Amino acid sequence: MKCPYCGASNASRVISTTHDARGGTRRRRECRQCGQRFSTYEYPVQTMPLVVKVNGSREVFDRDKLIRSIRMACAKRPVPASDIERLVDEIEARIRQLSNSEVASRLIGDMVVEGLRELDEIAYIRYVIVFRELNTLQAVHEEIERLLAHSAEKNGHGPKREPETQTGDPAAQDQLTKPAPLQAKETPSRPPHERDLPE
Ligand SMILES: [Zn+2]
């Protein structure tokens, strides 16, 4: 290790060693030549797969860029920075678990969407509008409808979602789209949402 003050090589002694949450090691050193103190950091080299963008180009996974894009979606929303960090940690861990040399940017975006849906619904909608390139009010409206159905389901009440893809003959489909009137599961005190009403 070269002293940043006098340039002497391998003349420093380690005064203290500390470890941080990311698995790094910080060493406080003192130069035997000039007596100045400085620190060195050691981090394990973690290889991340290349990110394949929609246009087919590849780039190095950039954690800071990912954090920035999520922060932008969370602007002025009550989302703690620590929650964003944790979401990105989870995404990084999941990407590593795939053990592929490449990962589609679309897949990373899907992971962000999934995480934001649980963190903050407004941030989720903002992100989805950009990420899925929703450019009509109708598309945004449909996304909000899906989100409302999801949060109603998560909270244990509200309309049961119909399967998104329906196959089979029209008669069977008819049965699927016209279920029994209102589910008795609905709590009586809660006014029915518009879409609960029979057509
Ligand atoms: Zn020195």
C-alpha cells in the first residue's frame, strides 16, 4: 500500500480494522515514513450479469442508476430511503441468484414494479407509466384498476379478480364472466365499489 502523503510503498502499519454492512473491510493505517494516517477499503468483487436493454444493447448493471430511477418515482412520497435501498438490495440478490451472464432490463423493471407496488402505490403508478410506456389515459386507467383490485385483494376484501386469460369456448367464457351476483364475503358496512355492481 502506497502512502498518499509521502508515496512510500508498503511502509504503513494497520492501526485498526472495522467491517461494514456490505461485507467490506476498512483499515486505518499509519505511515512509518511520514507518520500520516489514512484509510483503505476492501470490498469483495461481485460480478453482476450484463443488462440487456429492449433495443438489444448491453450495459453493466448500475446500482446507482436503478436507485435514481426508483427515487424519481418516489419523489415527495413518504418512502424512506432505507426502503429503496432494501428493495435494490433484494433485486440485486435476485439477479445474482439467476446466475446468468445476462439479464433483461425488462425483468429488472418487473422486479421494481413488484416492489414498488408494496411500498407506495403512487410511486408504483409513476414508475409503471414510464417503464411500460403507457401513453394513453385509457392505459393508465386500466393500470390503476388493476392496482385497486390488487390492493383490495391484499386487504382481504373487495372484488375477486377474474382470470386474465380465458380460453375455451364462448359458452364457458360466458360462465366465467358472469359469476354469482355479489360475494357474501363483502362486509356489509363497506359500500360496494362501482365495479361490484351487476351490469
Ligand atoms: Zn507516508
